[in-house]
Amino acid sequence: MKDSEINRKLPALMICIIVLVFTVWLCIGKKKEFSEQENRYLSSFPEFSWESLKEGDYTAELESYLADHFPLRDFFMGVRTSFELATGSREINDVYIADDGYLIEKYQKPQNTEKIIRAFKGLKESVKEAEVYLMLVPTASVIYNDKLPKGAPVNSQLETMSQIYEEASCKPVYVLEALEHYKEGEEPLFYRTDHHWTSFGAYIAYQEFCSAKGFEAADSDSLEKKVVTEEFKGTVYSKVNDYMHEGDEITIYENPALKLTVHYTDMGEVSDSLYNYDYLEKKDKYSFFLNNIHPLIEITNETASTEEELVLVKDSYANCMVPFLVNHYRRIYVVDPRYYKQSVSELVNDNPAVKDVLLLYNMNTIDTDLGIGGIY
């Protein structure tokens, strides 16, 4: 065979070899159930039926399975991101590449506002004695909108937020102005690589709750400030996969005078800390706060000067505010309605010491939170 013929056929041969290797790898390689990088469960191999094939469900699920388990998937996603950034792209996978190293998710137009209002209003009406407070948190796309790429179309959260506050009948806790006041400070209010606010952002909002409640907020200077990691790369980072992006610090503020008992009711486990340091060795470092997800956590402050209790109904934004709230209550019931299947109003009404209920949700994920519909 002549050299010219070999050179002509070599690229096709190499492609066939690569396809064969990847196919064998895909078939016999060990499959992961959970992606640490993306902090989600990966698709499982679909169960075949003629009906699912006819409806197109089988092929769609098979496509998701192949995409999730493609060999070197994370590597190729990173290569694609590097290429898009090199060509000047400022939006990747519905995430804006914003100024100062921020990765900010697009805010999608809400679809379930009326449903959310009914749920909050229903809880307010079902609670007999306690005061029901509502805190809605605008996210980085609002507070740091000046960091977004020029001309980035942004659906405003503020109109929806105002409607919920106005119609839900709960006592409002407004945090927008306070967060905007501190946006230019040295302490970041939101993580650069994650959709959550920082502990400092939560502290600013905690002060507003204290003002609404009539508490004297704990002075941040009296709390022990500690950086527990400098390598946090959160959920927004996972959507972009920019391996050159630096991680965030996670900082906590602790009151060493408190003696706490933290009961994770679903696991039957008891701790004396609000934190699980094991998560700092994993990708999902934000789960360091309150030991990830639990339907109901009962936190008792043995050193409290009051017998009053709080029911905190929340999304994950509240997890880093709890270390501030524990200063003011004998006990806090932390409820995640996505997994708590009992009635929240019954929990409140069955515990006479509960004087306050705080609903705390961020405006980016509130519209898709499946727990809100059954909140009362």
C-alpha cells in the first residue's frame, strides 16, 4: 500500500478506533450514580417498553443516560467552556460570566406566583397564635446587576417579590435595601461560584428580621469569625465548568457562649454543632451548614434566656442564617417542606411555646420549589 493511500485512510482509521474505544468504555466502564461535580444524581438506564418507544420517552431517557455517562464527560465539558470563553462568550448554560469573577444564573420568568401566595396565605390563616413573618431574598442577579454583561436581558424579581409580599398576608421582612447598602463593601454578599448568599449576606438579612421582631441583633464583632474553606466551587460553577475559576471562601460566625443540641429527626442523630465538617472534603461544601437536607431539625439552645420557640420554614438559603437565629430562641424547628410530609400549621399549633414562624425563600428558586404547595 502506498504511503499516500495510508495517509488518506489514517484519519478515518483513527476515528474508528476512538469511537470503538469510547463505545467499549461506555458499555463496560463503571457508572456513577451521583455526580460530585454537578451535585446531582445521574440518569439511570431506561427500562424498555414498546409504549415508551412509541411515545418517544425511551429515546429521550436513553439520550439523557448517554449524555450523563459519556466517557470523560467532565473533561469535554471543560474543554467546551474554555473554547466558548476564548471566543468571548459571556453566557454559558444559562449562566452569565459577570464582572469580578461572578457567575450569575439567569432569572427565569415565574409561573407559579399565585400558587405560592395561596400557600403562604393558607399557612398564615391556619396558624392560631404565632406571628408569621415572610422574608423573600433577592439574589445576585438583582443585587449585583451592575456586574452582568452589558445588554444582558434580566427578568426582574422585584415585581413578583412585591406581589407576594402584598398578597400573602404575612408580616413582611424586607431585605433588599439592606443588601444593596452593603453591596460595595469588602465582604461579599453572595458567592461567586454558587447561587447562595454568604454568611455575611445572611447576617445582614438577620439584622432586618431582628428589627421587625424587636430583638437586639447579635453584634458581629462579638461573634467568632472563621474561614472554614477557601476552595468552595458551587452549583453555578458546575454549570459552567471553568476549571480556571478560583474557589470561594466559606466563613462562619459562631457564638462560643451557646450550648446547642441539634436533633436530626429523620436520622435519629444528635449533635452539638450546626455544622458537618465532613462536607468540606467534598464538592458539595455548602451542605456543611446543617448537615445537608433534612425534613425536620430541632435545635435547642440550652443557654437561652427565653422559652420562646421559632418554626423556620425554608429553602437552603436559611441554612447559614440559623447560626444567628439560635441566639434568640430556646428551640428552633427547621422545616424543609420538600421533604416534611406533616402539616406545618399543626407543628406550630401543637407547640404553644412557638411564638414566631419565619418563611424564608430566595427569589431564584421559589417558583420551582415543590414543597411550597403543601406548606400548611
